[in-house]
Amino acid sequence: MTLEDLTADVEDAYGDLDGTFGLDLDRETRTELAMLVAAMEADPEELVRRGIHALFRSTVDTGDLDFQLRNGYDVTYDEYLMGMSYDEMAGGSQYPQRDDDRRYQM
């Protein structure tokens, strides 16, 4: 195979992506997906599934998912998987909260 063959396969894959997904792909995403389809001879939908898995794994591994979850929900991914917060796991919620206003009154 030659560079011309690859170019033709990418252009064919690019054209075949019209209407494949229920969302609009920008030009860059579409070109990258077409290159992957041509190079890997894979179904575009399978490549999108793989891409989602890769993005998810990457955000978990780098801590980005925990950062986003902590900002939005005040939990981490591990807490989500366990179904309880770290405080609950450590027994921090079993003691009553202190009443600081009455703490030093006798």
C-alpha cells in the first residue's frame, strides 16, 4: 500500500461518516476518526466506544474525574463505587456533631 492508497481510504472513510452518528462531528474529529477507520480497518462505532473507554480510563488515572466529582458532588469516584463517603468508611459519622456555641459553657 502507498500513501495514495491511505489518502484514498481516509477520504472514503471520511465520506462514509455522514449520518453514522446521531451527533455532529467537527472537521477535526471527523478527520481523526476517518484516519483511525482506515488504519485499523475498524467500525467507526467501535472506535467511538473505544475512545470513550480510553477517555474514561485516562480521567480516572490522572485524577481528573475525582477533581470534577469533588467539585460538583463533593465525592470521589472511589466513594461512588463504595456507596459511602470516606468519613462514613472511617466511622466519622457515628459521633454526634459538636455544638461549638455551647462548648465552653458550664
